Amino acid sequence: MTRQRLIINRLDADRLQRLIDAQQHDDELSLRLESRLIQAEIVPPDDFPEDRVSMRSRLRLKGSRSGDSELTLHYPTPEDGECMSLRSHLPQPEEQETSLALCIMSPLGIALLGMAVGEQITLPREDGQSDIIRLEAILHQPEACGQFHL
């Protein structure tokens, strides 16, 4: 499947730009996220397609090497020490109980933002292999429920 045009809702784009602007330095992840925002079509939250990933969406993913995972895309918090790491792979099934939190400031989080159900991405793993990760479903999307100010 070819990648569809990138769509991000205005509230997420504004919040993420503030997050980038608050960084003390230009790190690799901040530059990746800013590039993604520049490339995106920005739409009002009430016009955001239900099949796209937004912040605080709960997702079901399938990785060619990592298997099935349920993740919720979230903003970084002070407690997220590992959030800013370059960890890019999906958690292994034994690592997760239900839906895991996935910080936007990770390679996987940045890649998923604005992605459509059915699309896939390829990310390098720590073992040198690649993992093809497919977005199987969006289990919850705040905009689809009219939740714009979480």
C-alpha cells in the first residue's frame, strides 16, 4: 500500500509545535517531528478523518517481527524518562499487558502520527533487523468522539 497524504489536526499540530519549541536544543527526534508537521495537511479537529492517528489515539499494530501490540500515542511527561530515547521497535507480547503508552517523542510515535489504517512503515530494530509495522485498527480516536481538549 502506498502512503496516503499526511493529515494532522490543528490542535495536535499546535501542541506539538509548542513541545518542539520548548526543547532546549535541536535533537534528532524534535527535528523529525517538526519535519512531519511541515509536510502535513493541517485540518480542524472536527474535520479529522476517523481512520487517521491523532494524539491519544489507541491503536492496534502488527509487526512482522514484533507481533501484535496495542498502544496509545501520548505526549511526554516528566515521568517519561525513556520517552525521549531512540527505541523504535514494538514491545514484545510478553512486555505488554493491555494498551501501552507510546510517547510521540520516539521514532515509532512520530512515524504513526497522521498515519491511516492499513498503512505500514518499516523501522530498524535494535538487533539490526527491520520490522514492518502495519496499522491494523484505531480502537479509540478522541476526535471521533468529540474530545478535542484532553
